[in-house]
Amino acid sequence: MQQDWARLAIIYTRILENPNQQLDRYFSSFKELAGNRPLSELRTADEAAAVAGAVSEAGAVSEAAGQAIEGEVRPDGAENSPKPVSAGLTEAEELEKYIAIREEMYRKAKEFDSKIIGFETAIRRPYFHVRPLNVGELENWHNYLDFIEREGDLSKIVKLYERCVIACANYPEYWIRYVLCTEASGSMDLANNVLARATQVFVKRQPEIHLFSARFKEQTGDIAGARAAYQLVHAEISPGLLEAIIRHANMEYRLGKLEDAFSLYEHAIAIEKGKEHSQTLPMLFSQYSRFVRLASGNAEKARQILVEGLENVVLSKPLIEALLHFEAIQPLPKRVDIDFLESLVVKFIMPNPESPSVASAAEREELSCIFLEFLNLFGDVQSIKRGEDRHAKLFLPHRSMSELKKRHAEDFLGSDKTKAARTYSAPSPAQAVMGAYPNAQNQWTNYGVQPQAWPPTTQAQGQQWTAGYTQPASYGAYPGYGANYATPQLPTSVPQNTAYGAYPPAYPVQAAAVPQQNYAVPQPVAAPPPAQQPAAIPQAYYGTTYY
């Protein structure tokens, strides 16, 4: 509307440098503009001055070259008269060159657009919203950033990161990645700017970004800034956060401030003692003892810390495990108090109606296994026997019952013909050995014991058993499940449009892969007549059950 054709040409040039969905339309509009207006109206004053300077410089070079050649004589004595040098291109040639430069920009933008179109179409929410993004879109941003970083163009990298932190403003990992990328490129001012925006505005209430900020500032030499970041976490963001205490203490140790590191642990323990049910206190005692042992080498102080922990907190797996590990790494000669350690373990793993333990059965069983391993290395025969007997009494019956329930469930799901085959099959040598236990005979027939002589199974007979299994629901009904994994390849006989998780209509015969075994039949038991034997061996008989 303003008829400022030079500025309009600049806008078109900027558009053609970047891939977008309307790139073809913009390039056509630009060529139409260049065809309808003279080149003098399309160039800005700076462009026109640059072209004029280039033409005058070329003319001066040509004139100087002509003067240098003037008067030269060829070997044959003929005078070499120089050809006239053109002062510049014609207007049509200049216009063609002007368009060709922007056409090359358009071509490169189109080529780049073909590479990123998959990433762009996967971005469903380019704007900010408080609702979390789905996993697929978050992974797409990471993949898109990986691709742009491999391209190596810092301008494109920064532009994409700025787009990313709009939609992913609430996710610290993208801000951390942005900072590390700009730091690797040498743009420290930009890295500090991004970190300040993240810690002061967008994710300022999340401890992860402040822990990263403290480590980043320490690496760049800003020790005061690193301490301030840790203190912010301790005081406001997440008081009592174990990771922050450990990292802060380790930084002070690296700086040679060992007593300051001890003070951090002791101050945190004093605060947690004032809480009624602190979940962090056992881990604090464990970590403090480990830090003292490794950083200062003071084993006696490390042991006192653990003993103090046992006196001030309810018995917990981390604390007892830390004590076992501490005793295990002590140098020779060892003075391991097995009775004291065993009393702690027994108090933790044994059920007590008066003071029921808050630990789960899995935690108690795991600690019992750890203590058994400790006893096998440092205990005597009697202590090992006590530990193994106690472990078997407390945990093995529950495991056996769960396995028995699973076995009964498999028996219930088995077909009637399978049960009939187990009932009327001839006893095998394994069954003969167990003849003294008639009540337990049937439950062992499910362990792959094969009768004497089963008729060969044909393909048709093997397939008839699969019809009884209904097709389960497709895994596609569960959104997000398995999205990160490649779809498994189905057999070639199954159509490719079969839903993931659906079974093919027919399975290859499993019985054919099992070699026929001939067992001697104990006398005087005779094999049942052929008419009572089933026509085919169910696939579940060989331990393979398709559910």
C-alpha cells in the first residue's frame, strides 16, 4: 500500500531464507514483483551503493590492467591491443542475477523443509499451556533438537530452542539442554541469560534447575553463586532435600572446606530430628557416615554416626544395610560383632505384634538376603545356619504358596482333555519313584513328564487346540503403552493389518519339536487301550501355554 518496493523486496528475501508452509506462494509473488518493477526500485540504497562500488572497482582494475599491457610486444613483434572492458552487466542480466540469488535461497529452504516436515507436523501444541504435554510430543522436541544441533547452524539452533521453551516452559530438562548447548557453542552470555530466565521466572520452584545452576556456576568459577543456589534450595525450594545436601557437601569438600561439609550434614540431621516421622533421617545418617569414612578416613567417627542413627530413628533397611557395608569394608584384622548385627537384622525382619514394622515384605526379604551374604563371608558355621533357617522359615513358605497358587491357576485354565491325559496316562519312571506319595502324584504330572507312547500329532490335530483360545484385546486400547518400541514382526502367514497383540489364527505344531521318548513301563501296570488315549497332545502339556 505504501509502494515501498525496496522494503517489500527485503521482506520477501527474509521469508525465502526460512522454510515455511507457504514458501511456493511467496516465491511466486516475489518473481511477479521483480517482473513488474524495475531493479532500481527493488534495491535499497545500501544495495545500490554496494553494486555501484563493485562496478567502479571492476572498471578501475580493468583500466589499470589495460595501462600495464599497453606497449607490450609479443615475441613475434606484433602489438597487443587490449579488448574494451564492459563497465557492467546490462539491466536484464542484473535482474536475472538478482532473482537467481533469491531462487537459491528458496531452493535451500525447500530442501531443508523436506527434512524437518516430520518434526513440524508432530508438534500439536506450539503454544504454552499449564496442562502437561504427552510423551510423544516431548520426545519429538528432543529428536527435533538433536537434528538441528547436528546441522551446526547456531542461528537455527537458537530459534528452535526459543520455540521449544515456549511450549515446554514447565520442563527443566529443556532449559538445562538449552544452557549446555549454548555453552558448548561458546555463547556464555546467552547461556547465562537462559539460565537466569529458567531459575528466576519459568521453573523457579523446581529444585532440579537450581541444583543444575549450582553445578554450572561452580564449573564456571562462580563459587558464591553456587553456594547461593544451594542455600535457596535448603531454605525455600525444598528444605531437607537429600540430593541437595549431598551435592553441597561434596562441593565444599572439593573446595577444601571439610568442616563446612560436616556442618551441612549435622545441621540437616538436627532439623530432621525435630520432625515426628522423618523419612530422610535414616538416609542422612547413612550418607553422613559414608562421607566421613571416605572423605576423612575416620572410621571410628563413621561408626559412631551409625550407632547414633540406630538410637534416634526407627530401624530401617538403609541404616542397617549401611552398617553391614561399613563393617564389610573395614581393613584387617576385622572385629565384627556378629551377635549385635544379627540382633538388629532379626528385630527388623521378624514380625512383632507389639511394634509392627512399616517395612514391606520385599524390603525385609532383601535385607535378610544381604545379611546371609554377609554371614557367608564373615560369620561362622553356626551363625550361617541360624540365618539360613530363619530366612527359610520367614520367606520361603510365602514364595512356595504363591508358586502353588500360580500352578493351580494354570491347571484350572487347562483344557479337559489335558486333565484327562494326566489322569489316564501311564506312570513314568518319575511317577514310579513317587509311588510312595499317592496324594502328591497328580501334581507332579504337570512338569513335562511324558506318557509312554502317544500317537504322532498331525498338523490338523495340532491346530484344533488353538480354536479354544479367544483373541485378547489389542494393546492399542492402552494409549502410550509400547509407543517407544518398534512393532514386532508377525509371521509371514499372518496379515500385516492384524492388531498388535492379536494371535495368528493357527500356530505351528509344538509337539513335533519334542522328540518321542520311550520310557520303560513299570510292571505290572499296563498301558491303557488306544481308544482311551486322546487324539492329540495339547500344547500346554509341553509347558507352552498361549494366553
